[in-house]
Amino acid sequence: MAQFPDIQQPVYPFTTKIKDPSLQSEMENGMVLSRAKFTRIPKIFTLKWTALPAADYASLRDFYCNTVFGGSLAFDWSYPTVANDSYSGKLFSVRFKSEDISFDLAAPGYYSGSITIQEV
């Protein structure tokens, strides 16, 4: 499986979204029925950079376009090392979420932008 490129760590805030696994239906009498829709709870991570060096951006862009073909293929990504966090350093199998990535040339030689990846 492909490995996420070794580039500069994202900046804070670091966003982790835990998807609600429930399916809910409201009945005519106002009662709500619910059940688990998924057998596990997938996580979604948003990684942001405010000053990603051009060489790192080129690596990320090449990885996105030529290695995993956008959201087509899964890859391994390591959660950053964070004290007292159970995800710290954990390896996740993820893919790019089905949306475009967008980066701005923030300063000469530096890009800013974000990507969203989700657990497979």
C-alpha cells in the first residue's frame, strides 16, 4: 500500500471528525427510530498547512495525481505524535475524501491549503 509522503507536519488546529454511524427515521407520531448504519465508525481528518515549502507541495501534488489518483486508492498515513492522545503515531488506512484539494501560493516558495482524508 502507498505511504503518505514525508512532508512538513500540518499546522494546528488539527481537525478530527468522527462520523455518526446512526440511521434515524422520524415516525408520524414524532417518535424517532434509530439503529447503527455502519459496523464501525470511520474517522475523517482535515490537515492544514499555512507555509508548506514548494518541494513538499510538489511531493503532495505528485502523490495525489500520480500515486493514489485522487480518492481512487487507499494509502497509509500516520497520525502526528501528540502527548496523551490515543491516536498519537497510529497508522491509519485512508483515502482522499472525494473533493478537490486546493492550495494557494501564499508567499514565494510556500503554499497554504488543506486536504481531507477519511479512514477506509
